[in-house]
Amino acid sequence: MGKLMTSAATMKCGHSIPIAPMPNLMSTKVFVEGNPVLLGTGPFSVAGCPNMDASKGQKPCTTLSFTPMAMKVLVENKPPLMQDDQAQLDCAPPGSPSISPVTSKVEAK
């Protein structure tokens, strides 16, 4: 069980570049504490990652994807993002995103 993530969450790639959710990844009908619930239906775009030294085998982060863990709850017929979902960046070498979810009062299984 985990807490739902909303648009108030702070997400950054492993190189400190902020990641903002696209409107199609936010619910238009379900809000928690006034913020739209994030949907786990597609990758989040990362723009401006400085990890670009090809001579060192680096590739900048361009997307952040999640493996949604909600099995019993759907938001607009889609799985919502939760605090404990697995997050993956597409950069090389692989980096870990920084995600600071704003704690919501709603939990899902």
C-alpha cells in the first residue's frame, strides 16, 4: 500500500534537473488536497540534462518512467502513481531520480 502522488510532488533527474508532469499525466477529475493525482500511463519528459559527455559513455536523461504498483485502484481507468512505484531514468550511466512526494492523505492498494 502506498500514498498517491500528486502534481505537488518534486521530481528531478539524477543530475538535479526538475521534471514537470505533462498535462496528459495528471488527472482532470481526481484531486488530493487540491492537486491533481499523477497517472502512471507514460514517461515524464526531462529537458536540459547536462549529462552529455559521449567520450565518457554518458547519455543525458530524457525520460522518467514508472512501474505502477496500484493493482486495485484506477483513476480515470488508469493506474495512479504512488510513492513506492519503481522509477527509472533512461540516462547512461543509469541514474536515480530524486522524488519528494508531498504526503497525501489517500492510500491505495
